[in-house]
Amino acid sequence: MLARPSLMTDENNENPTEDRDATAEPETEESAEQESAEQESVDSAESEPSSDQEDADPANEEEDASEAETPENTEEIEPGSETATGETDGASNTSEDTKLSPSERKWGGILTAVGGLLTFLLMAYEGQMFSGSLIGVLTLLVTVTGLLTLTGVLKKADPALPAWHSTVLGQLPGEPGWARPTVMGPLALLVLIGGGLAGGYPGLPYAILGALACLAIPAWRRPGLMVFVIVTGIYMPLLGTFSLWDPWETHYGEVAREIISRNDWISLWWAQEEWFWSKPILIFWSEAFSFSALNLDCSPDANPLHPEWAVRLPVCSFAIAAVMTVYGAIRRIFGTRAGVLSALVLASTPHFFFLSHQAITDMYLVSNLVMAICMLALAFAEDPEKKVRSISLFGRAINGQVLVLGGVMMVALPQALYLITRNITFFPTQGFAIHPDTFLYGSAGNDGVPGNDPLRMIGAHAESWFAQPIAQGIYWLAALALFVWLMRKNRGVQALYMTAFYVFAAFAFMGKGIPGIALPGLIALFYLIASKRWDVMLKGQLRITQGILIVFCVGLPWYIAMFMRHGPGFTDRLLVHDHINRLAAGVHGDTGSIQYFIWQIGYATFPWVALVPAGVLSWLWLQRTRAPIAQLDAKGSPYRGGVSEEESPDAIRRQQTTLLIGLWFFSAFALFSAMITKFHHYIFPAVPPAAIMAGLLLDRIWGDAEDKIGEDEVLMGRIVTIVSVLAPIALVFGVGGLWGGLRGVIPASVPRDDRQDWILDHGMAPIVAYALIGAGIAALVWAGRWLWARRAGADIPKEERTELELQRELALSVAVGGGAALAAFVGRDLSWVTSARPQGYERLIHLFVYNYGRPWPDHFDFRPVLTGICVVAVALVVVAAFRWARRVAARALLGTALLFAAWVLNLYMVDLAPHWGMRELFMTYYEQREGPDEPVIAWQMNWKGENFYTGNRVFAFVELNNEALREWLTENDGKSAYFVTEHSRVPSLRNVLRGREVREVTDLRLNNKFILLHVAEL
């Protein structure tokens, strides 16, 4: 008997939408040996979709659990079927709908009352508590647990339910007990916390890598966990070790800092421009939550250690969540390997991994858009009659309904409670006080600091008690109660996926405003039109009523609260100026035709740009051939052969999902191309669907499901794949080393006039470079021969292959070959330097920065390493055009993309950040000043970093006439002060300070944009 291929060789499921025992996944030799003739007969039968526990599919946690039962209890528990105890699941479901028992009512009431009261007191408290946001999460979790119990959603577990440790989180057959996630997970947490406490912030990257090393052991048998380990290992270790980039990261970070400093989670304040109304709330709440959870000192002039971790941790977490959701959704519909590859392609796409490290609003829109569309795809692919199933956790029955409804409560309930506490304040010594809504005008703790308005308390625009926050909170509580009442008995998988779709759309609305709900709505509408699935709408499967309630409860409260506090000024700025005008008239940024974003999407998706056109063409071909189901293969694959009638539903689900992904791409590209205002990163919403289509195409060229990997060769297949993925490291180093110095940093001793081509004259020794290239090629040849010998149909002569198969192979070769030419052009643009700007290595940074004219630090030259990456990537795409080398080329191309992502995030961004930020300047200021009596003055600056890194305790003089500065100098004659400004403005500042000795504290090599100056005596 032949085992199904392993994950990292040819593990594409023969029927990925089957229900299987998770222990029967052939990801290891041990699990492959568990397969039998009986299992093969089960695999051939039509059944429901399956997933691993870690697939991020909230509506199917029950199903996931039952799939992962141990061999002793592998019978699926379908509604109405007999369980191991002789009872029926249908009877269990009936019992869940009965009245609450007295004990459940009692404990539900106690948990709700205690948790709700503690949460309310925490929010109403006049001051702030140590790590208050974490404490609030715990008290809120208690409250939600009680509410779920009172509504009958969270019930006592039936004895027949599988325990949580029998899922994929438990021990798999043949796996050592110490290697299971329940052991290595806690160990990883201990390593992370212990390493962080022992080594502090400098040791945190090592603690993260140590924790991931622990998780890598169980990840060997769990593809979802493997994706998490790989992506987190690339994204997370150095996340907070380099400066925030001006002006956006520091701008939004300062607004979030003011939330904590002002103790106001509604009205946003920005330094010298009073209220901040130009962006929605999600990014600021996320960062403020992180500040509070990490107990960051947000007071003025506090100089907290490494605040970059707190600012970037939320945005990176959203990005990783989106990657894992793509894995889960694609795995369920297309198969495990397709899910792994699609997730890794997305994670290794430049625009995605750049913006995962930029705390700006774009990732908050796109990550939630990705999760929303994935939930929509899963909803459309599910049987409307299918019910969720449960697992037993601490004596409670946990299922998708518990997770979805509990999640909605966790994000909607605190918003309503916080609004209520704006009119009720708790004083520990005096009790409660009821009062109209009043809030601080100004920057807390910075009263009297130049550039800041005097502090004062003001009242809301809407003074009626019907519009006060307490009334708003009651309205939202009523809406939340209605939603929970409507959904309390709905255990349908499709309904819960659709609910999750609306939740993530509401998050996107909170992240970017109207596009957050408009884009998912347009994609869903276009899909209904293109697929003609009007029955989904007519039968109420879209759950529009519940969706409106979710958007109201989750996404709308802050907008209403802001309007009630600030009136039309808020909506005029946010909706008119920053939405309508950006779309129709142009606000800042660039302008241009559709060609503008065609250029950018090439850089944004390199090296996968080679597969994007082929993926789009494949999508168009699939839609054109959607009617003749016989064109799909016998395993439900949309890529080959004919199909049998009983398996056609799986093929149709795949076709419909590719239709949805394609419409997502074209809708996003068309919408943002039509905008008058254009920044390079505005095309970001179109990047994830392009990456997913490229991932599905990569899955096709990776190998066939029928490849002849024997049971005794599964481990060898994994080794071959690992060698193929790692071989590009040697190739890139070899090719780049022949071109020049791989590090790309020119020593300070080299005169500026000699730096232009210095890096090209200091490469590695040719013999070493050629040895690396030879080793890389030899490894790929060995791996390619092994994979080719075990391909499907290896013993079938070419003349016996069908004409359709030959045509498709030729079409694939032509498409991939054409993609190689496109990748070559993009690679040339990224690795070449010409007399005109931008230089090649600047094009990457332009994917997320604001000012495209900023000077490039002349001691960085990344041409050699970029040349190595581009040459290797293009060569691998060319090789992938040939059928005999396609499998190994696909693996090596994935390795090249992951290497590119790791280099960019851990070297390129780290090297450049000091020149696009001010962290190093202010670290120097706080090290050298003698005390707070030596202020720092920002002269003619509006780059935001000067505000964030001082807690807004910066003396800001932005006026060009310098009258205010001269007056201040007169009042502070003889004192010591520091100045921060741009290098180009230093001569003018010296003229203003004439007669005073001005010392340059920093130089161009530390920061080529900004400079720190010291005046010992004003």
C-alpha cells in the first residue's frame, strides 16, 4: 500500500474536504503506518469537511475535536448517530436546549455578577491600575462565561464527548509523550517569560526563539503549528528592537500613549493639533491595550525602555492571525498542503511582511479583511444543515457557538460598559458619583509646555441625557442582548462562519473606516452576482439582521460616542476629508492612472509576482470551464482529469472559492486604483488574494497527490523538502558574494566620495562563492532526482497521456515561463542602481513610507544581496517551467521567498530604521542631559517622533517667523538646552542662535535626516 504524501513532499489531500481522524494524518512515518485498507475505504466515501484543531476555524472546533480522537474511539459523532455510550448526539443536542438546572443558573448568575461588577469598577475607577487591561480581560472573561452559562450556550459536557486532549493538541500515535503540545506549549511559555525576565529587552529575541524551538517539536506532526512557528520565527524576534518610523508609527503611537496618559479611551488627542480625528479607533485601542498590559510608563518625559515592542506587537499579531486564518480556510477547501503553501506565500509577500512591522492602519484593515473573506468562503462552502460538535474542556462543552458568541461579547460588552462609566465614577474613599460626561482638553502632564494648549475640562457636544454615554451604553447592551438572543440556539456551522464574517468586517470598519465594511460587502455582492447563488440570500443564509447587529455592537459605538462628544467637526474630518476627498479629490499623496499600482504590486509581491499572472489566468480558466464538471479530476482537484458525480460537490466548492478570491483581487485593485489619492501601500488590500492565488498555483506545481511516496519514505521526503528549501541560502550567498559585499554596510572609514561602488569591490573570495553555488545546485539536483523518480505517472509513456493533460502541462509551462520574464524585470528594478531615483533598494522601503523623497543613507548599498536573491528567484521560476524540475523548483522558490522575508525584516529594516526615526537621537538626549531642567526643543519639526519619544514633553516651535522661539530664549537666558531638527535646517538654526555655542551631538551616520544639538548656555 502507498501512503499519502507527507506535508513537505506531496501531501495534497486526495479529498481535502473529508472528515478524518486527525491521528490518521500521514504527516509522519508513524501516522502513515496507521493507515489500512479499511481507512482507504473510509477515505473514498463522501463526507464533511475536516480541519485540524489549530486551523482557526471558530465554527468547527467541535468537529475538529472529534476528528482528532484516539484510535480507540474514532467513530464520528454525527447528529442523531449512536455514540460510544449508546446515546445519540441528537439527544445530547436536545438536552442542550432544555431549561437551565438550578446549579447552572446559580453559577451563571454568580459569575456574571462578580465579573461584571469587577469590570465595571475597574472602568469606573478614577485612576489607573497596574496592567489594568490584562486584569480587565480576566474579569471580562469571567463575566462572559457567566452570560454564556445563563443563556444556555455553555453547558455541562456530556460524558460521551471527546476530551480536549484527544484532539490534535494531545498525543498523536507514535509521538513521544513529552513532544505533545500540552507539554511543549507550557514549556515554551516558561522559556518566553523566564528568558524575558532574566535577559530583559536585550534578551527577549533569544527568549522568543527559544520558545519557538520548543513549539517546533510538536509542529513536526502538525502543519498548522508548523506555519505558526515558521512565520513567527521570521516576524517576531526583532520586532521591537529598532526605531519607530516617522511620521506614521510615531504619530499613532503618540495618540495611543495619550489614551493612557489622559485616561480617556474615546477622545483622541494629538500634540500641537488638538483633537485627532483623521483615523478610526482600532489601532489606538490595540496599542493602548498593549501599553497597559506591558505596564509601559506613558507619563510625559518618562523615557520608557523599548516602547517599540508595545507599539508593534498588536499589528504583528493581527498579521499572524490573518496568515493562520488563510491556512485554515484554504486547508479546509483545497487541502492541507494548499493551506500551508498559501499561508507561507502570503507571509513571505513583501507588502504583507513590511506592513506587519509598521504600526499603521493598513494592516488593521487588510488583516481583518483577509479573515472576513476567509470566513465568507468557509460559510459558502458549508452545508447549511450541518451542526457544530463539541469537545469537553474542564467539564464544559466547548464548541464553535461558544467561541463565536463569546468572542462577540468580549469585544462588544466592554465598549458598552465603558460608555456607562463615563457618567459614573468610583472613588475608593467616597463611593460612586453620577455626573455629566466631562473630559480633558489637552495633553496630560504637559500644561505650560511650549506648543501645547492649556489644560481644561470640557463637556460633550450633545448635552441631553438621552445622548450621554450612559444612555449610549444601555442602547448597545440592548442590541447585544438581542443578538445573543437570536443566536443562542443556532448551532449551524454556516451561520457561525457568517457571524465571524461580520465580526471581522466590523473590526475592519474600526480599523480603516468605511472601506472596512464597503469592500467585504462589495466582494460578497459581486460573488452572489457572478455565482448566481441567490438562494443564499433568499433563504436567509447571509444572516443580514445578525450582521447589522454585530456591526452596530462591535464597530459603531466609538463613532457614535465621538459624534456625541465632538459634533459635526469629527464626521467632517473623518468621513468627508479622509474618506470622500481622498477618493474623489485627492488629499496628500500621489496621483496617477491604473499603471501606478501595477508597478507597485510587482514590488509588493516579489518573487511571487512570477506566479500571480498565472494564478489569475488559472482563475479565469476555471470560471470559463465551471459548467462542465467532467473537466475536473477524480480527486476533486481543479487542475487535472475527469470527475465522478459523487465527488463533484467538492470540485464545485473549490471553483466557487476561486471565484470569490478572484473577485476579491479585482474588486480591491479596481477600487483603490480609482482613488485620486495614491500612496504605494494603498494597493495592499489586493495583495492577499494575489498571494493566495499564487499559493494555490504553487500547490499545483509542488507535485501530484498520487506521487508514489512509500510508507518507508515519508521521512526521507521531508528531508528532501527541507534540503530543497534551504539550498537557496547557499545559492544567494554565492551569487551575491560574487557581485559584492553581502552585508551591504560601508565602513565609516571609507571617504564619502569613494562609497559609490565600494561595496561591489569587496565581495567574498570567488572560490568560496563558486563552492556555495555548486553546493546549492548539487543539493537541488539530488532532491530533484529523488522527487522526479516518485512522481505520479512515472511509468506511463508520454504517448499514452491524454491530449488534455499534455495541453495543460504546456499551458502551465508557458504561463510560468512568462512569469519568469516578469520577475526578471521586477528583480532588475530592485537590484539595480541608476542615475535617477529611486535606487533599486529604495523601492522596497517605498512600499510603506510616507515621503518618497527622503535622503538615502549613503553608507548602505544592498545591491549584492538583492542581486543574489533576484537572480536565484528568477532562475528557479525558469526551471519551474520544465515539468521534470518543477517539484524541486517550487520548494526552492518557497525557500528563497522566506529567506527574502527574513533578510528584509531582520537586517534591511533594522539598518534603515535609525534614519527614518528618532529613537537613537532621544536615547542620546536622555543619556547626556543632566536632568529634566535641560529641555529638548523641536525646531520647525512636524515628524511626530519628537513627540512620542519624549511623551510630548518636547518644546515645539514650528513657526517659521521664530518670534515665539526668540521670546523663549530671552526668558531662559543662560540655561542649557538641546535642539532636534533636520540636518538641512542647521545653518538657519545657528543663525537664530547666533552668539551661542552650538555643539552637534549626533552625525549623519547615526541619522541622516535629523540631528541633535546642544547649547550649553542659551
